[in-house]
Amino acid sequence: MPFIQVNILEGRTPETKERFIREVTDLASEVFDAPEQNVRVMINELPPEHWGIAGESVKKRREK
């Protein structure tokens, strides 16, 4: 059973996340020759203060 997990910053629309889930499911089903019903997709949304790039949070980088 393919289990795909992705970490993203908060802020995407529900429609965008639904599209991502659909398209990743379709691709995983095709590539792994797995029934669609067996594919799992988990989206972890993180606040910008919990994501760091080059030693500072995305929140701080956005404030500049």
C-alpha cells in the first residue's frame, strides 16, 4: 500500500489540496501498479514559524 506524505506551509486552498491528493493518487496507482483504493496521501501543513530556511523561520523571512 503506497503511503505518500508531504509537508507544506499553511495557506493552500482546500481545492488545491484536493487536486494534489487526486493527482498524486492517480500517479502512485499508475507507477506502483496499485489499486487506487490502496493509495494513501497525507498532507501536513506547517505554520511559517515552524519551517526554517538558512537559519531563520519562513515567518521571519516573509517579514523582511
